Amino acid sequence: MNVFIRKILMVLIASMILVSARSLALSQTDVIPTAIADLSSADGAVRYRAASVLCAATDDPRTVEPLIGALNDPDYGIRLMVTNSLGFHKDRRAVPALIGLLNDKTLQGFAASSLGMIGDTAAVEPLIQFLNNSDREGCNYPAIQALGQMHDTRAVMPLFSQIRKDCGADVARAIGPVGVEPMIEIVRTGTATDREYAAWTLSFIADERALDALISVLGVKENRVGDNASDAIALRIGSPAIGPLHSAFKGGDLELKSRVVLTLAKIDDDRAANVLLELVSQNENTVRRMVVDTLADFHKYSYGPKSDRVASALLMAMRDKDPEIRNIAIGALSWEQRTDVYQALVSALDDPATSAEASLVLGARKDLRAVPHLLAALKGDQPSIAARAAAVLTMIGEPAVDGLIAVLTDQSSEFPAREARRRQSRATAPLFFRCGTGPPDPVLDPRVLAATALGEIGDEHARLPLTAALKDKAEWLRMAAAAALEKLNTKK
């Protein structure tokens, strides 16, 4: 039976039982003996009403044995109602009969759910057998949930085997706290795949018992073992892990150090932020670079207090002595709204080593103070930065037009010489690259980028300089100017 339909049926049955219970509570007459007698009626409607009364009386022990007998009623509706309601009675006398129903394909899921509600561990082995032998497609959720309510160590490994069926977090939660020690053992000694799943399971159930084992595999790249271990530490253990993580950072390789930084960033505790500030100030350049790279990647997708703590560490990195580290931090803070971050970005415009990156960030926010620096980046000797600067200047639009025209009309002989050298290099390159199968060619003449940007902006002030560029000696500039004028005409 479809899981969704089963859940709807269970809700409807529970609602019916509650309505009947209210009616029973309002009655001053003991209706139980009459209902028990009516279960033997030849009239199916009478039996159904009697079963409803008995199902509603979940606190009356007199109802259990008659309801167990009603599991053999010829009416499926009665059997379904009784199977489901026996779980609400929570009486162990019903366990053997419900175990027997695990072989009834029409009632086995409801029987498993009721066994889980009763919680008698005598049902663990039959439920494990039902879990393993079920011919259900996909996941056997009733058995999974029932075993999860038992909290029995015998169920841990059978439940763990279900994770390979993509049964999701329900299985991990069903394994529960009794599964922490077995999962620790798998994390330490299991196969790569089993370690991955065990670490993932611990991200739902771990406690401090698992901390040492999880830290020991933080640096494992294969099968997301390290990533899952990081989630388990941050999501389930949290603050108690800060000190051990700090210690692990000091003795680990770069991969482990990176995962430690990522895990600390995920922990919602100001003490973790203080450790991150310390790590950003490491003496070794390679380590600092790794720390900032990791925090930059995390900051792209984080929000709330955790994001703010990481932003503080990145703000400190903007003052690093290594310009590459400063630029990584600037890029990571591109959409940070904090006033102190914005002021630091503006100050970075005056640093020749960070001016280009800061102008790209501020220009994307349409801060016009970035325009002169973007134009300088456009004319610089780094093609990737120049292309990004052109895109940002295009986005800024009309305030950038005069500067772009100045670049377009610049008569420096260096600009066409760059492109000429690139073309010469291309002509002598292996055939593989000349046939268009290699990476795209960078644009080395900034006048081409300026012409393209002016065409995209569509400002009429660019028409005359673009028209003049049609007569330039450089073929590539003439082609770019013609394309820009075509766009200009289209927009007009």
C-alpha cells in the first residue's frame, strides 16, 4: 500500500477513535460489556460499532482480549481499525497477535506501527525479520519506525543496512543513541562506504562519545567521510568540540586543518569564532591561505550569526601581509552588509595590490568610487581581471561611459601589441589548440572590451568614437566596434 495513503488512513482512523472516545466519556453507562458481546453479532455494522467503542477505550484493560479476537473478524475494516488501535492500548498481551500479522500483506505495516507504540522488545527479532524479508519496494518505513521506538541494540545493524536503500534520515534517527558506539566502530574500522554512512548517521545521533573518532577521520577525502564527520561534530556535539578541534588543527596536515576550520565555522558559539580569529593569524603563509580559502567558501552559503563570525575573521584577513590572502577575503565579503566591512572595502581601493578586487566588489554594488579603479583594471595586464572589470562597468552603465570612451580612444601602442603577440603565439601553438578545442582566448586589447561594454550600455555618446574605431588598423578592434554599433542601432 502506498505510504502516503497509509498515513492518511491512520490519521482518519485515529480521528474516528478520538470522536468515539469523546462520546464514550460523555456516557454514564458502562458500554464495554455490551460492545464485547456485540463483537459476536452476525451483523457486520453492529460488530463495527462495537469494535469502535472498544478501540476508543484505550485505558480499559477489559477491551484488549476481545480486540485481539477481533483481529480474525471477516471484515477487513474491523481488522484494520483494531490492528491500528492496539498500539494505542499499549498492552503487551497484544504483542503475539500483532507479530503474527507481520506476515499479512494487508495489515503488516499497521501491525509494525502498533508494535513500535507498545515497545515490547519481544517484537524486535520479528520486526528485524520483517525489515529484512519484506518485498516492499524501497524503504520499509513501518518496520524502521517501530524498531526506532524499541531502542534495542539488536536493531542497530539491520537498520544501518537500510541506509544503502536511500531511506534517509528516518533510518539514522531510528538507530538512535544505542547506535552511537557501533557507528564509532564502523567509522574507525569499516570500509570507505560504510564509514561514509556511519559518519552521516552520527550527524543525527552523535554525542561526545563519538568526538575522538570523528576528529580522527575529518581529514579523510574519500566518500565524503570527512564532510559527514564535520557535520556530525558541528550539528550534534557543538561547543564541547571546540578545544579538541583546536588541538587537532595544530597537529594535522592541511586537509585536516581545512576540515577543522570548516567545522569550527559551523559551530554556533562565540568561542569558535575566537579560535578562527587566531587561526587567521597563523605565522605560516600556506596555512593562513588555506584558512582564509576555507572560510571564504563557507561564507558564500552561510547566514545568520555563523556568517557574521566568519565575516569578522575574513575582515581580519583583509589586513594580511600577503596580497593574495587579502584579495581572497575581499572577494568572499563581496555582499557583506556590515558597515565596518564596507569601509574596509573602500580603503582597499587605495592599496595597489587589492585595488582591482575591491573595485570589482564595490562596482558590483554600483559604488561609483570604484569606476576609476575598474578602468585601470581594464587596461591592466591580467586578462581575467580585465574581463570582469568590463562586465562590472557595463552593469554600472552611463556613469562609466566617459571612462570607457577614454579607453577606446587610447592611442597607446601597448594595447594592439598585446593582441598581436597573442595572435603570433596562437599561430605557433599545437594544432589541438588552434582548432578551437582548447580554452577560449583572453581579450588582451582593452579597447575591445571597452567597445563591447559601450555597445551593451547603449549610450549615444559612444557612437562617434565607435564609428572612428571602424577605421583602426587593428582588425579585432574594427570588428568589436562594428558589433557595438549594431547593438547601439538596435537599442535606438
